[in-house]
Amino acid sequence: MAIKAENSVVGIEYELTEAGKSEIIDSNKGGMPLEFVMGKGQIIPGLEKALVGMSEGESADILVKAEEAYGLRDEAAVQTLPKEQFEGIDLQKGMQLYGQGQNGETIQVTVVDFDDNGVTVDFNHPLAGKDLMFNVTVVSEREATPIEAETGQVERSGCEGGSCGCGH
């Protein structure tokens, strides 16, 4: 059965590199598959679009342009903040820090530089502005349950009759 754009529960194994480079940025090969509900915005848009029509057991190399991955870099997202906001943190260039945004969401920043007065941080995602290459294998694909389709959360229990659609 081919993956649909919405309401399929998909499990993938992947290896991620920056396009044109060999260093692996992220991978779950040999571990638990990444499971998500299609059409809920849980993975980057370019990867989700490329999975539509693939089938369980199928593998592909998928190039995702920056615009459909983590977006283009926004230089306005590099800001210098008062050093007092970072009190008690042993600052290092390149370190990732997590905080809360205005709406309570978790935000990640990268420390670009700092001095006695301020800390320059980059609010861009570390992969913003980069084209990405995914080596993907679809390890599972099934129709979402009504609850999964509504909530976007993959159910991990409720395997009545020994058939849960999760390969166990």
C-alpha cells in the first residue's frame, strides 16, 4: 500500500547529511524507527511530500531544499542580548541553549559570541539555509486510527488480537 498524504502512520529509518557532504548529521538506523502521522506537520515538509506514494520496504535518497526543510537563514534572527540574561551559564561559542518563547514554546538558540556586556545568539535552526539529503527506508505504513488521525499522536498500545500494525 502506498503512503497517502494524510492519515497514514509511517515509520522510517533515515540517515541525514547536508547535501553534497558525507558527514552524518543525524540517523536512527539500527534503532527505533521514527513514527509519525502524515499530514500533521511532524516532519519537515519536503521530506513528508517525498514520502507520498512510497511503500513499506522501499528506500530512497531524498534531496530536500532548504526552503522545504528548516527554511532560509534570517540574519535578523541573530541578536545580541544583555549578558545578565545568561547568568549562571558557562558560555561557550557554538553551544545550544533552550528557552521559552513568547507563547510558551521551546526555542533553541546557538551562542555565536559573547563579551562582558552581551551575548550574540542565533535564533535560526542550526540547519536553516542548508539543503539536506535523507537516505530513507519506509519500515512501516498503515492507516491511522480515528484517534491518531484526530490527535496526530501515534498510539503505541492497544494491540487487540495480536495485530497492532506496528510489526509486533
